[in-house]
Amino acid sequence: MMKEKKTKRAVITGVGVVSPLGFGKEENWEALKAGKSGLSNITLFDPAPFPVKSAGEVRNFDLSQYGIDRRILKLTFRNVHLALAAAKMAFTDAGLTIGMVDPPRFGAVIGSGNGGFEDGPGFEDSVEILKKSWNENHEKFDVHRFGDFLEGGIYPLFLIKTLPNNAFFYISSLYKIQGENNNLISPFTGGSQAIGDAARSIQRGDAEVMMAGGYDTLIFPGTIFSYHSLNLLSTRGGAQGIFSPFDLKRDGFLLGEGAGMVIIEEYSHAVKRNARIYAEVTGYRNTTTAYHLYQPCPHGSGIITAVESALQEAGIHAHDIDYINADGIATVESDRAETKAYKAVLGDDARRIPLSSTKSMTGHLGAASGAVELIYCILSMEHGMIPPTINYQTVDPECDLDYVPNQARAKEVNIALSVNQGLSGQTTALIIQRP
């Protein structure tokens, strides 16, 4: 099958990020550079009954300071609020104003993981239901008791507030977006898929400007219970938590919340209005392993295919890559598979290229991860420094690449690769280059 011919260039001119490390690119960069952890004791609900007590929360968040109508706040949940804040930042950072872009030529692709229905009014009830659903000794979850408690009723605004395209709708309405669009529901890879698909819309000539990114919040009792039941979450470190990708003693990831949005423009459109250009999106591929619902393919087949195709699309070779923002979710199986994949697809260059997992600082941000981590790649490029993988203490003989342990490293970054994996084997690879 012939590949779709691209005739336009897609460049990033605005970034917005809300994460456990802070608000905006400056706060996030200072935390990344310092190797600061955004993980701490859960405050969004009482974590006492749960085995996992730490997460990456966005603290002191107030959407009203971003000029969003209070009526929107009442009809949306926290995850959407994070998305709206990041979108506002990206739009402002790009130097855009309402009406500057012809609405039919202004598009949006937004990635989300779920509707966030456990948040907001009635959230406290769901916590109590989960607490009461354990047996008397708190040793086993009783699904029958859980079902009985659920019969109490449904929150009246349940449907309106849980629509998975709420952020997409309000972002489109606020910024007069009427062009090419999509709303992706893709746990863990939604943000990176959104950016890749938006870049392709620009490259095809279907839009001049695109808003793209992802948002999510995973810090709910039900989510923690579910992921812990799959043996995916870390229980080390108590209230502070220890998320240690690629370390021999790693025992899983910790959940977080956040949003990352970027403005992507057609190159000549950006130049004409004298916009600041952060980077160009030159390579993108999403694949799936079709291997297992939540366990990675041991050989890292998804990463191999995605990175190989992204390199080909970008017209570069492995030795051209300066930095990799890795998936790095700190499960034994996934980190080893990811390491094997880089060795297979990058050859001898795999040991030379520094890579880090910034999730060690933010927690796993779900569908926001890919977007936030691509923004971190942009910041690395801008500042000539690579953020570290923190909590790295003990070498795993099967994870033997350069993970930039514990301290940021000065290095010129002209080409960066961001890799994300999701449930059901979905994998994305995004390549950006200094313009």
C-alpha cells in the first residue's frame, strides 16, 4: 500500500502543561531539572483502606484563574479542568488570539482516557462504597456487598458530566475551532496519538492550525483498586511512594493526573505571523502488539515497529537521535521488554543514546502522558539538558542502557524520540526535530 504523501510541514508553536510538577512550562522545567518528585500522599480521598497511598496529584489547582466561565466548571469534572487550563496555556503561548485563525482551518485532536465519573459530587459516596465492600477483616473485596451498595441511586448530572469528549467540546467552543477534528479515547496513549494525528492533518493540508494533546486523572479509589489487583502499582515508600523505572527493585508505577496541549501549525503559516517555533514533528507511528490486555510483548514488538516506522518517516537513522523519553513504567516485564526493543531497533546506538523516564517524577498520567512527555522533550531541546530517571539505585542486568540516573545531564538535543505504551498493546513513537 502506498504511503500517504505529505506536502506540508507541521511545527509546534505553543505548549501548555499541568502536572504534579507544576503549572506551565517554566515550573515543570525547574522541577525536571532538579529531579524533583511530584509524588506524595493522596489527599483527594482518604487512602487509609487502600494498599497504595501515594500518587502524583496536581496540588493547589484553581481553574478560575484561567478565565474559564464558572458554568463550565459546574458541568465538568476535574480531568476536563486540567485540559482546559493546558489548552489556555498553549493558545496563549503560541501568541494566538480568537479570530486570528479561520475557524474551518483550525482543528483539534484531543486524547482522553475516561469520563472521570468518579470525581466531583457523589465522589465521596463512591469512596465510602468501596470502603464498605471489603469483608469484616479487610482482607478480601466482596463483590456482592459492592453491588448491593451501588443500588442507592445515580448522580443526576451523571451523563452530561461524564461525556468523554467534554474537553474537546469546550476547547473547540472557547477557541472557535470548526475544522479537522477527532476525540480519541485511548488509555495511556491518547495524548501522543492526538499529537501525531494532528500533525498529519497539517501535513496533508487539511488544517493550518491544530490544538492537540491529552488529559487524564487516574487518582480514584476504583482505579487504584483495579490496577493494584493487576499487580501493576508500586506499594513501596508509603505516603511518598517510590516509582523507580529500570531499577532492579522496581515494583510498578504510581498513578497521577495532568494535561498537556500543543499548538501545531503549518510551517509557512507560522513563519508568516512570525511565531516562535519550538520543534517540527517529523516522525509518527502508532502500532499494537495484539499480545495481551495489560502485559507487554516480551520482545517489545510494538516499540520496534513504531520506532522503525517513525525513523523512516522522519528520514533519519538511529545515530541521529539525541534523547529518548521512554515509557518506563517500572514493572519488571515492561521495562525489560522496552530495553530489548531499543536494542533491537537501534542496534549499537541503543547504548549511546541517553533515555529517561520522566514518569518517575510525575507518576503515570494516563492519556496525558504522551502529550506531557513530548512537551518535556521540547523543553530538553530548548534548554540543552536531559531530565533524569529518579529513584534509580540498583542496576538490573537486563536493563543495561543509559537511563540518566537521578541527575539531569547537559546535552544538546536536536532530535528527540518519545515512546508511549498503553493497555491492549498500543504503542506510539513521536519524533521531533529542532527547526
